[in-house]
Amino acid sequence: MGDISKDINSKFPNNKVKALLNIVYTANWISSHQNAFFKPYGISPQQFNILRILRGAKTPLMVQSIKERMLERAPNATRLMDKLCNKDLIARIACPEDRRVVHIQITKNGLVLLEDISKYMKDDYLENVTEEEAGILSDLLDKIR
């Protein structure tokens, strides 16, 4: 099991500082693992999030709605969607009533990619945590925000 004090060879003035740095360190650790996992699929974790949002919505969404639902509020969401569109994983649908409004929907290729990813994706980041501990952790993270 990890110990941030040993991992970064540091001591902390108190447990609150240690906890805050541990959150940042762990978030970066997870992000690094996710980037490595998604690399063979040619997408980023943020793009995966966009695809999952669109799959779950079942109907096309406005770009702003997608941005609001993203786990990581990416200011470059439009660029991320451009890349997904170029890979034929999503499609843009122009609104006939208002040319400024664009809806986004997941394509069949996007659904197939999500299906393929789901076969190999594991939720093992929390394998050393019990269900009860996961609930406590989630509640504590909510409390911080």
C-alpha cells in the first residue's frame, strides 16, 4: 500500500496539508494511468468522458450541455470534439432554426469504441478500498468541495 510520505520523500506540518497533497498526488497518479490506458484507442480521458456523456444522453446535446456535464471542465472542449468528429466518433447536427446552435451526437463508430473500451476497462484504482470506505471517501471529497 502506498504512503505519500515515502513516495515523495517528504514530511508534512500537519494532516490537512498531507491530505491535500495526497489528493493532488493521487489525482495525478490516476490521470497518468488513464492517459496510458486510452492511448492505444487514440483518445484522451476527456474525449472518453464526452463519448460517455453522449451515449448516456440518448439524444443529441448542445455543446454547452456537454461542457456542463464533463468531469473535467475543459476550456478546450470544442477542440476535443473537433478531434472526435474527425475520427467519426461524433457528429455535428446543425439546428435549422438557429445556425449558431449545434447539437452533437455519438456515431455508431463511437458506440463501438465505447463497447470495445468497456471490455478492458477496470475499476481497480479502488481495489484496496472496501465499499464502505469508498462511500466515506466520496462523502469526504464532497465535503471538501
